Amino acid sequence: MAERMLRRGLPRVKGGEPWPAAVSVEIADATVAAPAAADAAVAHGAAAGAPDAGPIAASEAAAEVPAPDAVAPAASAASVAPAASGAALRRGLPRVAGGEPWPPAAAAEPAASVAVPAVAAAAQTVESARVEAPAAPASVAAAPASVVPSASAGAALRRGLPRVAGGEPWPPAGTAVAAAAVAPAVEVQVVDDTPVATLVPAGPDVSTPLPFTRTVWAGRAPRHVAEPEASRRPTWTQVIAGLFGAAGLGLVAIAGIFLVRAFLSLPFMQDFLAAFPGEYHTEAAPGIPGWVGWQHFFNMFLMLLIIRSGLRVRREKRPEAFWTPRNDPKGKTSLTIWFHQSLDVLWMLNGVIFIVLLFVSGHWMRIVPTSWEVIPNALSALLQYVSFDWPTENGWVNYNSLQVLAYFTTVFIAAPLAAITGFRMSGFWPKNAEALSKAYRIEWARKLHFPIMLYFVAFIVVHVALVFLTGFQANLNHMFASSDSTTSWAGFWFFVLAVMAMAGGWLAARPLVIAPIARLFGTVSGR
């Protein structure tokens, strides 16, 4: 048996001893004995194969089986591996600045014995001893004969960095490891008259893992494995299905129009339309002031950029840049969120100015219901729109009841809800107001904010469509030129300039343009 000192590593706990503990392990010696058991098994098998044969058969069997004294030296000679002489170690960088390369020039490492020649020699020896006789009993045929290759003396371990500052290199000088610890043993078994050699690794068993103390556990949030995104390119089946779906919706819409027209032709519905034509007169002064046109332009410009930046915030996973306020380093947020919130502040400021001017000028009566007649008139206007027999209207003087309800809902309900929910999700919300945050949860704000945005999108689409379908020249003159002319194109050209400004704002809403503006109010960084 040889003794081997295990190499020690870092400690398992802070301030503890190196692991494993300073212990030595006994390893089987590498000296190989002759496979006497295999020879005995072969000889026994030859003797048992012909128990009643005559002297001639016995002499022939004895001639086929080599003498044990002849087999043993051959096996012994084949099982002993030659020892290699010491080889100079390759020298590397010095351990200290300006020192000699490490290890010293005189250091040498004896080579370990090679196990492969021993395996081949052992297999050859057993093969030469194979007997051409009937199979021996199972207990005899399976008798193993272990062959262990020899090894050279202990090899010096390569020394590394010291364990403590200013200490000696580790492991200490003179520590050696027996070469037999690294050379595997050879186990030869005779099974069904056939030699089978198996490598058996030497040394301690390292298959058992070290003790492990769990310190990390899975969180409460479920983990979803991201599935690869499906191809966005639609298949022919999807295209055909979409075309059939669109055609079906078109047929349903046409059928609905004819049903509504037939319904309105009934006598009692004719009386209803005569009593409620779709509008009621108010005391508001006719005309649209110039400040309404400017407010309308600022509102449409800001609303377009707010919707664009809001959608980008929802799908942004890795922001391109971040913005940090100067007076609050902890208030760091993405540049897209800062841009969205800045637009919200400007939009709210424009809305406050609009509300103040609306009530100061008396123009509020144009968009605020002042009579319960607004409800039946709004229903009458809706039926007339669906039937494509649109009500006669003049926006310069009065809006129909359906328009009044739509404008009132947008200005006094949807806009305040958008501002309140956006404020709850923004960085302006007070962080220390625990009671207020518990009473008004951010989850509620998130569930309302996006549907409100969808309402604004639907309102804009319907509003613009009716502007162009009910006389776009007069309507554009009313809103953009503050004129009741039906022949002038001033309102149209002002509208074209407004659309160009909106397109420029859309293209400019990118980090390259936003970052210089954001630096005026804080710090912009890439992380």
C-alpha cells in the first residue's frame, strides 16, 4: 500500500480551513503478480475435459497445455510496465516581478508508468494459455485474474500560489503523489474460454458529490420559457380566410343598412324623426373662434406623438437610452418613458387652457348638453348615419346631438381619466404615500389607461372620416381658417401644413433627436 496526500483547495466557509481536511489516502501498490488464478483455471479446464481418455489422449492434452512455470514468467514480464526517467518541467512566468521563471531549472517530474502495454501483454499471455477443450464449469470459467500495472515512485506535485500573503507556495515542498494513484488497474476475466480485460480506475472514489447546502429557492412568480416567435408572414390559407371574413363583414354591413332604412320608413319612425331631427338649438353664438383652431392643432399634434410613444413604451424591452433627473438620481427611467410623460404634461397644459377659454368665452354650450332632448336627438342622428341618409347639419352654427355627446365624453370624461391613470403610473406619483397607493392601485390604472387610448384612436378615425364625408372643404374652413366660406381653400392648405408638421414630429420622435432636448432637464445615458 502507498500513501498519498490529497491536494487541498479553498475553504468551504469564510475564514475556515482549506478543503478537504489534511488527510492521507492509502492506495494499492502498482506491483503486478502473475495471473496464477487464470493459469490454474485453464489447467483445471484441460484436465476436466478428458477424464477417461487413454495415455495417448492425456499426453496430447499435456502437450497442448503449457507448463505453469512457462506461463508465469511470460505473464509477469508482460505485466510489468517500464519506468520512465525524469523529464524536465516546462518553465513559465516568474512568481515575483523581476524573478526567475517558475519552476526552477533543476526541477524534474518522473513520468508515470503506462498501463496500455501491460493490458496488451496480459491479454496476450492469457490468449496463449487458451485450451482447445470443452467448456469448463461456470465457477471455473469465470475465475478472474487481476493484473495491476507497475508504477514509478511518487511524483513531485507542481506548486502554486501561496495560501496566505507572503507565505510559501502551496503545497509544501516535498509533497508527492504516488504514480499508482493515476494509473488504472487491469482486471482480466476468462468467460466461456475467452479472456476479457477491463480497466479499473485506481485512487479514491470521486463519484459521490460533496455535501451541498441549498441557499437559493425559486420565487413566487411563474417562469415561462420563451417560445420562438412564429413567422409573421401569413399563409395563403390565412389570406383567403381574411378575404372571406372581410367580404362577410361587408355583406353584414350592407344588410344592416337596408334593414335600418326599412325600419326608418315605418310611419311611427317617420314621426320620431320629425319630432327629433337630430339636433336642438342652443344659445351659443355661431362661429368658431381662432383660438379653438390653434387648440385643435396642438391637440392633434400632441395626441399623435402620445399614442406613438405610448405604444413604443408597451413593446420596449431593452431601452436604447435612459434619462435621470438632476435632483433625483434614483428617478432613472427610459428615454421613451420620459418623452411620453413630457408630451402628457404639454397635452394637459393645452387642455387646461382650452377648458378655461371654453367657459370664459361661452363656447362651452356647443359641446356640453343643456337639455334632455340631446338623448332622443342623438339616437335619431345615429340611425340617420347608419342608414346613410345623413342629417343636415351646419357645424358653424350648431353641432348635432350625437356630436355633442361625443365631444363631451372626449373632453370631460376620457381626457381626465387618461390624465389620472397616467399620473398614477408616472414618476410624478409620490413614492411615500402608502395609504394613497393602496387605495388607488397601479394595476387599476394600467387596466384603464390602454383602453382609454383605444377610445381616442377610434374617436379620431370616425371624426376624420366624417369630416371628409360630410363636406371636407367647409369643415376644414371652419376648423383651420375660422371661416364659413364654402369656396375658399384656405382651411385645406392650413390642414396640409398641419399634416406636414405632424409627419415631421413623427419622424423626429427618435432618441437621436430627443436626447439633446432631454439633456436640458437631466442626464441621458446608455445604461
